[in-house]
Amino acid sequence: MSSHAYTEDQLVEQPAIGLFAALGWQTVSAMEETIGVGGTLGRETKAEVVLVARLREALSKLNPKLPSEAIDAAIDELTRDRSAMSLEAANREVYRLLKEGIAVSVPDRAPGPSPARGRGEEKVRLRVVDWENPENNNFLLVSQLSVTGALYTCRPDLVGFVNGLPWVVIELKKPGVSARVAFDENLTHYKQQIPQLFWYNAFLIASNGTDSRIGSLTADWERFFEWKRIAREDEPRRVSLETMLRGTCDRQRLFDLVENFTLFSEHKAGLVKILGQNHQFLGVNNAIASMLEARKLGHGRGGVFWQTQGSGKSFSMVFFAQKVLRKLAGNWTFVIVTDRIELDEQIAKTFKAVGAVSQAEGDACHAGSGAHLRELLRGNHRYVFTLIHKFRPETPSSPALLPAGEGSKNLPSPFGRGDGGEGLMPVLSDRPDVIVLNDEAHRSQYDTLALNMRAALPKAMFLAFTGTPLIAGEERTKDVFGDYVSIYDFQQSIEDGATVPLFYENRTPELQLVNPDLNDDIYRLIEEAELDPDQEAKLEKELSRQYHLLTRDDRLETVAQDIVPHFLGRAPFGSGYRQGDGGFHRQGHRAADARQGEEMLGGRNCPGATGIRATGPSAGWRRELGTGAARLARIGVEGPSGGTDDHRHGGDRLARPERNPADAEAGPGHRPTPQADE
């Protein structure tokens, strides 16, 4: 067999071209392109990236009633020089023209009361793309297209044109060469040298035939992801170029991906283009299909959308809402429900950053109370953000949430608290075009509130978005939301590179109680200090906490000496890996972090730690304690040679003998454990 059979062209490029042809694309090679109006592609120069003849034909077909002057004006707007703009801004501007159309002026032919009337101009929207019927558009795949920039001429392997505009750029390598080489050495170079090609870009693909990745214009390699399934989440996992092209460049799927799964997000660091990932594309479409089926059956259980933390759940919510607004008729209102203030703010911030809501609208449609929530739902708001706690039943002592005359609409809560109206959940809206997107609605402590939502919005559609699976005891969630409509679990996310592996090792430095008379010594010191009851209560509260034990210098020294070499030894798992120190409360973490930084700076017992700079808190983390309290914190505790960190001076509180009735005070209770961050 000749060596020619093993080239990139024969092994990867030609099969890809054949697949595009099978998907309904016209194909042409530009290796021997002739330049000119009558040439291979009709380009007048190699610097041109828009196939004007095909663009004109497509615009005339999609806008048959518009005059040629309007077509010319649209072509001028699409092809104008955008080199003064950033690449991201130019791409966003063109994307908006594709989505919204181009405003052009046409003669006003409407009859008027005088001859002069009707001779003016009116603005109309010219369609660039037929989003509803992809087959009405023009699809052309060009191989080996030469494009000239300011300094160099580059030749991408494959460029996919839609209506004469270069939407898709594909760079290929032969098997055995990493697909990343196509990104590092080719695609990155193209964006720098021939930026005009990317003003119109929808996405980029890098592949060696067996490993294929897709990413947006602004994505670094870590944000290029695989496309392993075509139509269903339960398909076998495949990372081949065929799966990638069938999943993203099939004409129907291409249009869905570009129209409904593309966002631009404003950040302090700049503009970022976001492309929906494979699990988001399939999951959101499953959720929409489930919602339509639920409406047909007459119930509001849209389903549970499980996508693990870190996999883009908030963006999935945006994709879902935006596609429903574009594709399904109705005056839709989306109620975004969370159970924590920080989550509420984070999701609202996401919707604002991608332009789903304006800053002003996002601020105005945050429910501040149950009454405010009802007011928002009665208005014509596209989005409403609220905490689930606003869905509490009306009680005799609370203000009425409904105007007079609507009391008959009050529904009994499944968990009503009594008679006389107590426990009744008022109907906040009976509109059938309300969709509730509830983040982490299945948390067991919110089962009642979730069912209250059903009573408050009896005709609404309910979908639950969660990063964790439903477990025993959360069956009520299915009563409100239904079964799973999409599952993207932690293991799948790790395999896709969306999240990193999570490791846990219990490496707790132990403490030993070496003074059996500790309590007696403490009582003696208290007597000598002649503290009043309030001071004693405050001291008991401090001594019942683990903080002073866990942040002792010798213990932190042991923790640091254990963590630093262990952390450095785990480097192959990724620079983001961090080993915890036992998981005590936040102040303790800062203390341990400071000591770890000192240990790493000093390089003690850590040959590999030289040159590491500490970026954590300074040595000023220690809390200053009074002389007496410091003595009490030191008495009788020695570490780390035995016992455990969970010793609290013999109990949850000091069992001191009562000296007299005036001194008999209830001991302080435990400090509530803070709820772990999501």
C-alpha cells in the first residue's frame, strides 16, 4: 500500500467531505481556485471571505418582495469592514444581523390623501437566514480555501458556508497527531492572521478523525469539548469525527445550535461567546419535548433536569427559556426560583450578562415579598426571579396577598396548618403560560414550599433543575415536577472534562487530653477571675467551640507539614486540586491556609516547594485573646499524639457546679452549623 493512503487528506479530510455531502451540503475544492466573478467561488480577491453571489441569491430568495436596492444595502452591511472592532464584538454584531435581520429602507407605497403621500420610505427587516426552514438556505462546504490577511495567506482545511457566509471552520490532522495541534498551530493562527473569516463564525472544530473537539470563537482549548452523542442521551459514547459532524453540522441541528444555543456574555475581562455543549443541547431539547407532552396531557409536571454541578446548569436554564420564547407561541413568563439569596443573585446575574434581561428589568423583576411576587406575576414580565420562601401559605396575621373577591381562588395547601384560613396557599396566578424553573427544588426541607408553588400557580408548568440526584425521602418532588427528562451525572461530566475529579482523604491530626483534671482547673480559674454571670456565659460559649483547639500553633504546624508535600505530590491531577485540612469552620480554614503558605514559602521538608509564592492571608489572621482566655485555651491540651479533634472539655458545655441561684444560667447551645456552599 502506498504512503499516499496514510495522508491526512485520505484518512480524515475526504471522509469528512463525503459525510457533508451525505448531510445535504454541496462540496467544492478550492485547491485550484480561479479568482474572479466567473471563477470557482466568484471571489474577486483571496481576501474576500463572503461568497457574494451566493449571498445575493439567498437574500433574493428569502425576501422576494424587496427591491434590488434593499438587497444591495443588506450585502453592504454584511460585508463592510469591521477590522476596527474587536473580533468578538464583530462576531456578535454579525450574529445579531443573522438573528434579527437587517433594517433596510424601501419606498413607502401605501396610498395617501395627497400625491406626495406614499412617496417616502419605510424601514423593513430583511431576512438573512430562514431559521424555521433550514432547507430553504444554501449550504456549501469548501475545502482548502486560501484566505489572505494583512501579512499571511492561510488555508483552512474545511469551511462551511451558509448563504455565502462562513459559519464553520474545521481544521484536521491525521490520526496519531493530537487534535490540539490543530487548535494551537492552526486555528489560533488563523484568528490572528485572517480575522475577517471569523466575523461570521458560528463555531470551530479540531479533529484527527478519532478525537474531535468543538468550541466557540473565544474558547481556549480547555473549553473545546467533545460531541459524543447525536440524538439521545442514552447513545453509546463516541468521539469520532463522524459523530461530531452528524451532531453539529446536520442542517437541522446546525441551525438549532446556532440559533438557540449560542450566547454572548459580558464580563470584566471582556466579551465571551458561549456555545451550548452536547449534554446541554440534548437535555434542553428533551425538556422542551417533555413540557409539550405535559401540556398535551393536561398536567404541569415538566420533569427533573439533572446536570451535575459545574456543567453549566444556569446556562441550560437560559438556553431553555430563550428557545421556548423563540419557537413556541405564547406570552410566556418564566419564574426562576431558588432557595438561597446568593443563588438567586447568581442566576439573575447570568441572565443579565447574556442579555436575556436588561439590567433595569432584572432589578425590577426580583420579588421582594409574596405580595410583590403576585404583582409581578400579574404584570407582563418575561422573567421573574424569586426565592422559594415567597411561596408561604397566608396566615391570619399576614397581609392578604389577593385583592377582594379573589378569596374563592385560595387553595388549601397540602400541608395546611389549621382552620380559619391558616395554611391556605393563595393563587398568585392562574395563567397557563407561566413556566417555573426551580433550582434545587428537591431539597427535602423545601418539599412543602414546592407543593405550595403548585397551589399558587395551578396552571403553570414546573421544571426542576438540579445538580444532584433525587434520593429517598424526596419522592414528593416527582409529584410536582415529574420524572427525569435529562441526566448528566458527575461521572459523565468528569469524562467530558467539564469538571475535575473530586478526591477526599480523612487526614485529621489528633489531639490528646493529658490533664484529667481539666474541668476542675477551669472552674478554679473562673472562681479566681470573679466573673459575673454574663461573662461566665460568654466564656462557656467560647470554650465549647473547637476553634481554639484546632488553631493551636503546634496543630497547624502539623497540618501544614502534612498538606504541603501531599499537595505538591498530587500535581499530576491538575493545578486546581486542593487537599483540605479536616473541614472545620471558615476562620479555621484561613488560619490553616496562612500556615500552609508559611510552610510552602519556607520550603521546610518540601524540596519541591522552592519558588512558591503565598497569595493567601497574612500572618495577622490570629484572633487576639485576653490573657485569661488564652490560659484557659492552653490548659491540658497536647497534640498531636492521641485522642481526636472532637474533644470539647468533656461535653457540649461546661458542667460547672452552681454556686447559687443567681448564678444558675442555662449553658449556651451549640453554634448552628453553617449550611455548606453549593
